[in-house]
Amino acid sequence: MVRLRIDDNNYSGKTLSDLLVSTEEAGSVYSDVAHIANIPLKDLAAKNPSLLVFPKSFGEIRDDLEELHVCDLSGAQDKPSEAKVSTGNLMGFIGYGGTELAITSHFANGGEDFFLHYMLRKVGLVHLSEWKHSFGQDDTHFDFLLYLFPALLKWAVAQGMFRAYQTQEKNDANVKGVIDVLRFVAKDIPFAGKIAYTMRERAFDNPVTELVRHTIELIKTKPGGKVLLSSDADIKSAVRMIMEATPLYNRRDRERVIAKNMKPVSHPYFTAYKSLQRLCLAILRYQKLKYRDSDKKVYGILFDGAWLWEEYLWTLLKDKGFKHPRNKEHSGGIRMFESPEEEGAFSRNYRRIYPDFYRSDKTSQLPACILDAKYKRLDETVGREDLYQIVSYMHTMKIDKGGFLYPKKTGNKTETPVCCESYKLAGYGGTVSTIGIPIPQSQSDQEFCDAMGKIEEDFCTKLVASITK
């Protein structure tokens, strides 16, 4: 297995030789990477159920997520060592054939990616007190899948235990279905008061809950698996509920259960089970894929860095009176026109605006403002379209304070103050700020978490100062 490592938002790219691919391996690596490069994510994920993508796996899709490429590959196949791999906002692991590509955040600096792990913990996607695994080590991708399982299991069980119609064979005096003549003749003659019949009823023991049970049993066999499944009371309760709901569980039925779950869950209420189902399939199928390169399947786990950064910021802003509209859920949108009748002259896709975060309450200590989360590199300048967008939001909502929140590199420093600059607009007036949140370079996970705690306090102070000027 050849393992490559590159950071996200690396638009200039790296050649395969820069990624330490030997000349002898370059040809096969080029061929493997070509199967995942230059392809829209929607097409890649649709054809490869073992590729798990967040937030797509939650049913949430950012504006441009489906069109993103995992990476781009440029260069001639006859000179594979000189071919370049470039990346965008996606990070995580993806593999095909004999090649695995690890995409870290651009704050990892060649070491452990504490920033990615920290954001995953903050938004509740992983259950770890301390991250102890590095990119590029054996089975780190599989570890990622395991650490995601408790969070998705809890969210699914919080909606209730999944039930589905199942055909069951009964043999008793309470006939509620279709009499099975052949079984009746074979079992119930001479007649002793029982009748063989079949019936369909909604049952907790179904292919979806069986799939979750098989995943639980597999995780138990892994180092630290039992600890992972008992890391808090909610997880222990969810595991117990699944086990009690699946009395027909049989370890030898795993392949049959996997086959029955290849069709995604589509239920209007149990929405969280769709993402849990996909994760369970990825975990169970990975056990086969990692040993059978000849299968030539694309597998992996990817995170949209822009979505993850936005959700991380939400953990800091939600207690300060901010609202967080959801574009693709059509939730929290704000009208651009006073009269609904006037909207018909414009595309329905542009009748609402969805700021990342905003406060409209002007009576409290913190004034009204609009904030835009930007994960891409803003160390140099804010892009034209980003600036025009936030100014149009400010105008529509009659709010004179706006700002961009972005992560900022700090070199080798573990503690750096939040960088905040404000700029006055012409015309109707108003102020636009850029607020750079420094991401420390640390030697350990605990050191990183301690530094981020201080930075978050500084951020909250600087944010209030910048929008109250």
C-alpha cells in the first residue's frame, strides 16, 4: 500500500515525486489517483457506497459540495513522477487499489493534524478525550470510522428505535395474517389448536438495526472498542437498546445483512439512520476492501473543511444570540423583497439570503451584525464575490456591521492574539471586519487544546470589540 499525504487548499499542487512516490511506483499510483481525481463528488460518492462524505452523509449539502473534486490530477501519464495533485476544501482519507491519499488541514505542518481532530470533537462528531493517531499510519482511516460511530448512533437512537415492516412466520391460535397451508399440513395436523400463518408487521429487528448490531459486535473486537462503546451513559444506553432490539442476530448473517442494506434508508422521520447506515456499511465493508485490492473499490471518509469550520464557529457563537440559517434545509432564510408577489420576476434560488451567522437584535449589549465563515486562505485578501455578498446582506437586512471569520496560520507560535481589522464602507456606510483566528502549532493534543481555549476567549472579546465600535 502506497500512502500519500497532502494538505487541503493546495491549489498549486505537488508532484508525485514531491509526495515521495518512487519512480517504480509512480505509474501505478498515477493510475490509482486518476480513478478519484477530477471527478465531481456527487458522481464519486454515488458509485462508491464505501466512500463516506460529511456533511453529505447527514443529508446536508453545501452550495457547491457536490461539484467539488477530492483532488485534481494534471500531467501526462507517460511522465507520472511529474504529474501534480492539487486539493480544495475536502480533507480526510480516500483509497483506491494500492494507493491511499490522506488530505490534512493546511494547519498540520507535516505533523499530527490537531486542528482537524479538535474541530471534529467540538462539533460532536468524534468521542475522544485525546487524539493519539497520526495520518498515514496503518488503519488510521479505519480508526476515523470507528470514532464517528458513537456520535451517529446516539443521534439516530435519539429519534427512536428504527422499525420496518418484516414478514414473519407464526404458528399459534391468534391468526392475524395469511394461512400457510403447506406449513399447516406439515406441523399442525392432527389439529391441536394452532394454525401456521405469515404476517407483516413493523418490527425493531430488521435489516437496518441488524446492520448496526453487526457493527457494534465488530467494534467490540477492536483494541479500545469496548471503551469506545461505553464512553458515556448515552452511548451505553444506545448500544443496549440496539442489542435488545435484535434478538435474531447471528454473526454468520453479516454478508446477507450487508446486501440488504445496499439500498439507503428513506424514511421521513428516521432521517439520522441513513447516515448511520452508511457509516456501518463503510466500517463492515472496509474489513474486506483493505485486504482485497483487486476489488478496485473507492473507499474513504472525507470532510468538507468549509462546513466543519462553520459548525465549529457555531459552537462559539450560538450562546451569544446569533442565528445560523441553513441554506439547503431552506431554514432561516431572509426575504430579499418586501412583497412576495414581486419575487416571481427572479429565480427562486435567489429570493432568500442565508448569512452564515447573524444577530438582528439591536437592543442588547451586542449590536446587530452579520458574520461570514471562510475556511479558505484569507491571509492575503478577501475575494471580490465574498465582499459583495456580505455587503448585499448588510443592505438587505439593514445591518451596518459585517465580518469575515477565518483560520490563520501562526508559524511555530503556540499562542498568538486574534487578528482583527475593520474597514468603513462608502455610500450608506457600515463597517466590514476581518477576524483571523490563529491556529497554534503544538507538540501535543493537550497543548493544542489548552492554546485553543485561550484563543477562543480572546476571539469572543475581540468580536464584541470589533462590532461595537
